[in-house]
Amino acid sequence: SSISTYNIPLPGPGNVQARRPYPQWGVIKYLIWGGDSTYHSFQSKIEKRYSNGFSLLGSYTFSKCLDGPGSEEGGSPAAYLDRLYKGPCSFDTPHNFVTSYVWELPFGNGHKYMSQTSRAMNAVIGGWQWQGINTFQSGNPYSVGISTDVANTAVGQMPNAIAKPVVLGNVNCWFFVSANKACKSLLPNQADTFALPAQYTYGNAGRNILYNNRIIQFDTSLYKTFKITESKNLEFRAMAYNLTNTPSFNTPGTNWNLATGGQVTSTRNQPRLYEFALKFSF
């Protein structure tokens, strides 16, 4: 679904409410159960099972998703701007590579190592599985905005794009913002790549023109089922999420004309997390 926003005045001087097409009402939002998007991709997959109890699954997708005027029940600031807000979907992920694996560890009776062991020892060392999922993923797009109502229409606006944006990838200055002191410190001679539009106009910067940080994450677990009786089992799991504690930084401050523009304040993924679980089945 998407939202179309009506009763927004055209840019110009004077009181915003008085200039609305229907000044007796405020903003009118119309929810439409439909939308328009395109998705093109190259997809590949590989799966291999080995005789030693190891299996591997890998998949890679190279894609491009475009929609407009917005994604996930979004829309342009005003219905008359819909055609200008076509751009990458907010969830567009150009590269997505995921691998998963399962390995039956070769210990205990019937396996390569310690195959002739006591029943008690086999209950401890045998039957373990090592599993994991590795994720390598591009970032998602975001738009650059401004905090001032230059158009005088009381809706969100974008700056003018006057050069290719400079992306530093620093948490204090993800993309160059002249109002951000950290950016000026890192690139003291860098000129602005955005500018405020002329009074009573909208900026020409496109929607979702920059991308936030990639995701590199390794999740893994050890798993074993202890058979107690014919109908009773005890399952043990030890899990580690984001094993390498690699951060994926979230979208930075997007208002180009503020000192907080370009600053990252959160992450897309969790820090390293361990979980242990026991499940008794009867």
C-alpha cells in the first residue's frame, strides 16, 4: 500500500493554511492498496553434501529495486511530487550473499575419531553438530533532507544536489556535511555537495541516493540431543550471534544543514550475543 498526500499548497509566500486548495481543511492523506515497483535480479545458489557429514548451502543475489513515490506504506510529501520521488526502494539491497553449513562432528562411535569408546563417553562426545549462517549484505538507501521549510509548504524537503556526494564512512561523518565539525576536520578543503534551494522552491536531490553500512555477520551454534529413554530426549544448544562482534552502522543523521547531519548514532545489528538453551522432550 502507499499514501498519497493532498491539500498541500504549491511553493510560494504567505500563510500555508490560507494557500491550501481547500483552506478549511488540513493535510488530506489517501491510503491506496496498491503500488508500482520494479525488481530485477541475478540469483544463484549452490548446495553440496559431503560424505563426512558436512553440508554447505550458499546463495547470492545481485538486484535492483525501484519504486515511487515511497516504500512500505510511504509516499511523497505532496501528491504533485509523486513522479519526482521515484527511486531505489527503501529496502533495496544490491548485493546479498548468505552461506549456511551443518557439520556432524567426527567424534564418537561410528565416526572417524574415538570410534571405539564406552557408552558413557560416547554419550558425552558423540552426536554433536556445528551449524552456522554467514551474512554479507549491502546497505539500504536513504534520502538527504533539510530541516527548513524553504518551499513554505509545511512538508519535508530535500536540498539541491550540486556535486556527487562525498561518502567518508566515518561514524562521525558518514557523508560530507559542511555544518558537521567532524566533517570539516576530516576534509577541511572539501566543498559542499548540497545546497539550500532558492526560496519558494523544492530541492532537486533525488530520493534514496545514499546507502548506509553493509552487514557482515557470523552466527553459529553447537547442538546435541542426549537420548535418555525411548521417548525422552534432552536437547542442548549453545549459540553465538555476531560472533566477530562486527558492527553494521545504521543510517546517519540525514538533515544536511544541521550539525548532526552525517553522524551515526546506532547500529543495524546487535553486538555479540551468546545464548544457551536446554529443551526436554517427553
